[in-house]
Amino acid sequence: MKSVKLILSLVVAASFIFGNYSCDDDEPVNPDPTPSDTIASDTIPSDTIPSDTISSLLGTDLIISEYGEGWGSNKYLELYNPTNEAINLSTYIVVRYSNGNLTAGSPYEVALPDVDLEPFKTFVISQDKKNGEVSGDDSPLWQPLEDRVDYFVNSSYDDAVAGSKCIQWNGDDAVALITDEGEFVDIIGEVGVRPALAWIPSAGESIRSWSSEPNYDDGNGVGLTADHGLVRKSSIAQGVTTNPDGFNALVEYDSIEVNRFDHLGWHEFDGAPANNAPSLTVDSVYTVSSFAEVGDVVLTLNGQDADEGQTLEYYLLDGNYFKDTVTSVAYTPFALDKYSGEVTVADDYALAIISYDIYMQVSVCDEYAESEAVSFVIRVED
């Protein structure tokens, strides 16, 4: 049977924005902008790939399917297997060429784990800065991003730790996937070039990044690799295997607004098998007693998928946030189990002081497509 995910992703409200800073740039990299409205693993055994796979459109190696340079620690890279065979990741390395450098070095290189990435599946990489596990001025991953990550990389920024400076790009760093023999598999940006300041509408200022107009590294047009995400076009089956003479991102990528994670964990690819997008329906209002205890079930989400035998997973897209107006303390009242779809009480103290309905927005994904978002509120009653 084909096993597939159902995804319910959570985009945390702006109140969850943490301190933003640059590790090694001399310009501010992650200001506190308002998001702009820009452009918008489970496995399948190789011997059961559907017959409607379009072989003429298949790739021959991994590609970078999504790149993100978000606020704080929200940096990520998604890899995709566009072939009809599983690919073991242990012979691949993700490299950050910082600030126009032609070479990287161990702290900037992440060797990938011994994992078989099955055909038409993704593998998401980000920093090991999980919510609740960072301190001081450091900022955690937003929960909706954390929920979709497959591999967390030590990001201590320590020269003695391999890979600890890799997933720290700021928009002006080339990022590459290479083999353990040093051959390029795919590249974002241009190795050896540090782009100039380019206007970022969502930030309201200029930040070093590759931009939308020629020469793409001299600040013309709008910036695309800082304070943005890039999603590979569905027609692209092969990576960039030679260092480009100029990086025009919009040839192979669509630009999406900063801190948007609802495309992670799946990738639209023209050569993949046909697939029916899943769906999810919910009631408009659910209720819970203010005396409920941690772990009590409030509701259970049930996704629908026309493709039989698919395993569903659930994530939150937005909401699940309450801020006490007296103390200014923020609470996350509920928890969502991405496997069972159960929404349970996570903070019973919050239930006792909540003064308004708690909004939640959800969606469902099957690793090939994601449904439209649906929303509901949870009303706390005495």
C-alpha cells in the first residue's frame, strides 16, 4: 500500500516572533517585517511505483525543492527525490558558502544521515533549535516549521562542531547539495559571489540577497533569497550541477512570503504519480470545560483521502494562542497529535483564565498535495 501523510500545519501568530539577528553579516538580516503577500516520511517501496509515473519527466538525482530564510532561526532546506528509485542520503552533504566564499569547511558542511529517501518524497533539514530547548538571546524554530522537519542539525555556531554554521544562511550565502566526492548536485545562488543590498518589501528595507532583475546580484529588482522562501517549479527534474554565471532564482523557483511552511513535507512534481488531494472538514465551534485537565481530548480531526490506504498526519496552521492581558504571559492551551488527530488540553491553567474563543486553522497533506485550510474555534465554558 502507498502510505501517505496528512498534514495539519501551524503558523504561529506574530506574537511568537523572537529576536532576530545575523551571525556574520554586517547588515541586519532578519528585521521584524510584516509578511507580504508575494507569489504564491512515509515511503513507497520502489517496486510499487504507480504505472502512471511519467518516466520522461523523471530526474536522475536529488534536487533542492524548497529553501527558506525566515525570521530568527527559521532557516530550512527541503530535498526531493524526482527519480523512481530510493536514494540513500549518506553520500550527500549540504554546504553553505558564507558571504561570497569559494570554500566552506567543516563547520559549514552537514553530512546527511543514512536514510533512504523514497521516490517522490521530501526530506526537510533545519536547525536543532526546538521550541522550549533554547535560551538567552537565541530564538527557537516556530512550531509549524519544527513539526515538518526530518533532520535537525546542531547549530551552535562552534568552529569545533561539524555543520554548526551551515543552516545559518542570511540570504547572501550560496547553498549547495554536493556528493561526498565534492561534485555539485544542486546549487542555490552563485558560489564565490556575495550579492549586494536589494529591496525586501516584507522587511521594508534593503538586505543583501539575490534579486529579481539582472544582474541578479547587484541589487536590481526585489530581493528573493532573504526574508523569503523559494519553491522549485514542478517542471524541474534536475539540479544545477555547475556553478552558474549569475543566479536568476525565478527561472526555476517560485517566491513565497517569509515564514510560510505549508508547502514543506511535499512537493509538486510533473513526473510524479497522479494523486487526489486530501480534504478536511470541521465544525465551526468546539467546546471544552474550564475545569478540563491536561490530556483531556477536546476533538479529533478526521481527514479524507480518495487514495485508499494512505496514512494521515495532522498539523496546525494558525492559532492556538492566548495572551493574558494582565500579566502579558502567552499560553498555548491545546496540543495536536499529528498522528491521531486528537486535540487535547495542554495547559489547564490557561483554561481557567481564557477570556475568548481560541482560533485554530488546519490543513491536510498527503506528501503530494495539501488541502485548503479550514478553521474552527474552541470555546471554553464554565
